Amino acid sequence: MPSPFLTPGSSTKANELALLHLRRDQTIPTILRTYDDENLGYDEGKVTNTRFGSFPHSTIIDHPWGSQIAASKVDTGSRGRRAAPPKRKAEELDASGTTTGGDEEMPSLKTPVAAASGFLHVLYPTPESWTMSLPHRTQVVYTPDYSYILHRLRARPGNTVIEAGAGSGSFTHAAVRAVFNGYPEEGPATKRRRLGKVCSFEFHEQRVGKVQDEINQHGLDGLVEVTHRDVYEHGFLLGDPQTGKSPKANAIFLDLPAPWLALKHLVRKPPSGAESPLDPSSPVYLCSFSPCLEQAERTIRIMRQLSWLSISMVEVSHRRLDVKRERVGLDTEGVRGATLHPKSVEEAVAKLRSDEERAKLGRSGLLQSGDASASKKDSSAQMSTTPSYALGRLTHRSEPDLKTHTSYLVFAVLPRDWTEEDEQRCRQKWPSNR
Ligand code: SAM
């Protein structure tokens, strides 16, 4: 099944994730279903209830992404009376972590509700929108951090990323999009088309189960491999911790409480004699994400001992700026120093234009204008050439309650090993380098 995160196609499909966008700050992720055990006797599929009305999935499936969907005209009260829902089990929870018909502010289906006349927009999921709407099981990495991290990790199509821990899968979705280079079923990986992959490790059993379910539901099987593992103890091989397969990673992201404990496994030649999890043919880029400076310092100390180079630390201080054009400088009389509403500005501009017309007539001698002063005429001429959207002064303010510190990001690079064989190959290829 293609993933709606990677290749959404043009329209919604049954059994795929869709985002039900209610308003700017409210989106419900849901798997679109053509059936719903709870609404026996109705042929409308699963129903998502929101404060803007009820949305049977039969009215959402097979619509172009971005479509506006009107709320059902069916009285949800009578729907509820005819087929009262049984008590939900935990495993029946929706992708959003809410129950079918999820918006918790809505009364349950048992409560009669008049049919609403609201609407929503159905959107395909992206890692950014998933991060904003996913069910949080842990702290997550947000878009400003992961976009910078993936850039510094040189994550690109065909790369393999190791991630620990998986947590709520926020970083996982962004990473898999960055390295996506086609689906496994499109043919085996070759030298020219290396499949991109995320190898995700997590030691909390329930979180592993949840992330794995989401990976399946989101069509990311084969692109994300989730392993239940304590990486401090058992490292990063796939399958058996000692004899398993190397993921051959080019990039590593550690979001762990004690990342320095995992570093001993991220070496070219592990002392245990096990295979290295790193790609032998390329440098490896690493990022460690720690909320406090002491953790970052401890990680850096171990990195130095293990030959990591170009170690640097960054704090992403993301601020959202509220940019506004203040209509200072005009009032309806064209007097500087007043603040205007947009409508008043339009009126002021119209007036200034007519003043200028009158001034022109005055200059041609057709109109004796005694009231307009010379300076006013000058400013009128200037204002009349300025479009209304560019009038006034541009100001900005940062959102006061925005959390700016998330974590310290420690970056480092481990160069590839240069062997005698590499040297020989190089000499054969470029003999003049001798
Ligand atoms: N990056 C994740 C995201 O964006 O959703 C959030 C990761 S969360 C902050 C840290 C995770 O690391 C937790 O889920 C925790 O269970 C896991 N963890 C902690 N120690 C671990 C270990 N030794 N091995 C594997 N996972 C571990």
C-alpha cells in the first residue's frame, strides 16, 4: 500500500490516513473506514463526530484531497438511538487516539444531536501536520528542530537513518520522508537506487506496539523498521543484537535520556567483535538531542574519546513573529500620526486621489483652489502612488507564550575508515595521484 505521507495520489482512499481539518488549530487524524461496527444498519462507514457536525466516512472517501465536506444532514440523535455504541476497547482507538467520532467536546452518539450544517476540509497527512495532531505518548521533536536536524544529518533519498528512541514517532515520519527513494516492491535496491530506510529503536514495549501499528496504517512498512531494544545494552544491529544484520546507517539521531551510553555501539569496529551498524562506505553524521547542558557536555566528552569530529552544539530558538502593518500616519483627513482601520485607509486614499485631481485642475487654472496647502499637495501625490497594502508601518512582535527552548542539539561526524584496499583502488582509478 503506498503511503499517503509519501505519495498521497489525488484523492482519499478507504483504509488510509486522512486529516480532517476543522480549523487552523484543530485537525483530527483518522483512518477512513467504509464500515463501522457501531453503526449497524447504516451504510455510511465510520462516523467522525465533531463540534461542526457528524461526518460519515462514506462522504469523505474518494474525494480529491482538499475537498470541503459538508456535515451529515442525518440527525445524529436518531442514529445514536437506533444503534447505541458498545463500550470501546483500548485497541479500537482511532489513529488520533480519540474514539470513532472523536472530538471529545461532542456528546456521545447516545445523546440526541441535531444535524449540523458545518463542514471540514480533508487533507493528506504530512510529517508536519502529523507532528501537530499525533497522539503524544512522550515528548516529541517538533518541525523547527527536525527540519534543521535532518538538514545537518545530510539526510537524502537512499540514506539509512538510525533513530533511538522512537517515542511517539514524530521524528520517524519526517526522517522517512527525507530518505524515501521508492518503495521496496518497486524492485530490489541496487547500487544506483539504494532504498532509503529508518531503523527505529525503542525499549518501551507499549510504545513499540503503537509506533509499529502507525507504521503499518500509514503504509510505511519496509521503509521503517521498528526494533524493541534497550540500545544502551544491546546496540543497533537488526535482528539478533550480536549476530544480526548491520543497518549500514549514514545518519543517526539519538533522543535518549543518556545518549553517551549508546555511543559505544556506534563505532567502526565494536570491541565485542560484532558488526558495526554504520555504513563502511560513507561518513556518518550524528545528532544527539538533550534538554540540558550537562547531558550535552557528557555526550561530547564521549564523542571525542570515540573519534567523532566536527563536534558542535546548536540550540534552535524558534520564534513565531506576528507581523502586522500598522496603519500609522494617516487619518481620514490625511493627517499623519493617527491609526486607521483598513476601510478608513481606502477612504483616505480615495480622498487624497481626488485632492490630487483638484490640484491638477488648479495648476491648469481651471480650478482656483485656496484650501490645499503646498505640503499637503506633495504628500497627497506621494500617497496616491502608494498601494493601500503598503501604507503605514510594518511592525512585528514575537508570540509571548511560545516555548523557545526545546533541546541542545549536538552534531558530529565520524569519517569513513580509509583502508589499504581503498588506497589501492584509488591508485588504480587515478594513477597520476601516485
Ligand atoms: N524522538 C521521539 C519523537 O519525536 O516522537 C521522542 C523520543 S522520547 C523523548 C524518548 C524515548 O526514548 C522514549 O520513548 C523512551 O522510551 C526511549 N528510550 C529511553 N531509553 C532508551 C533505551 N535505552 N533504548 C531505547 N529506547 C529508549
